Amino acid sequence: MISGKPHWNALKHMLAYIKATTHYRVTFKAESNLNPISYINSDFAGCKESRQSTKGNIFIVAGRPVSWESKHQETVVLSTVKAKYMAFTRATSQAI
């Protein structure tokens, strides 16, 4: 629930931004290669406090990024292989 003046001001700012940018588009040239390219990576236990790994991915179409993510993995893993497997699994599900 939104309460307080700072929250309402933030909401108004967000709605004004959305209204002002509705005409923005991702455009591609006819000769562009539309085959998606994905880069996926993770670290192993990068957070010193929780020992969680960080996963990240980016999808590029026609030379432009169309989707990206970088966040802590939900579970703590015991090896770099498992950290990379979890990052790959998340990116694959996002691609589908």
C-alpha cells in the first residue's frame, strides 16, 4: 500500500515518465541479423555475507540488447559448476 507524500511523488514521477516515453521503440534495420545472441555468466559465492553467487545474462538481437538480468542466485551452491548451471538454466527459461 502506498502511503505518505514521498511515495505519491514517486508514483507521479513514474507515471509521468511512462506517459512521456510511450513512443519509444526498439527498431531493427532490414539487413540486421535477427539471430539472438546470449551471454551468460556467474561468480561463485561472490557475496561475502550470504555466500550467494551472482548470475547474469544478456540477450542481444541485431546488435542491440533486448533483455538482461543480474542478481543473486536464490540458493547457495557448493561449486562453480553448479553456479554456472543455475545461471544457464535461468537464462534458458528466460529465452523460451
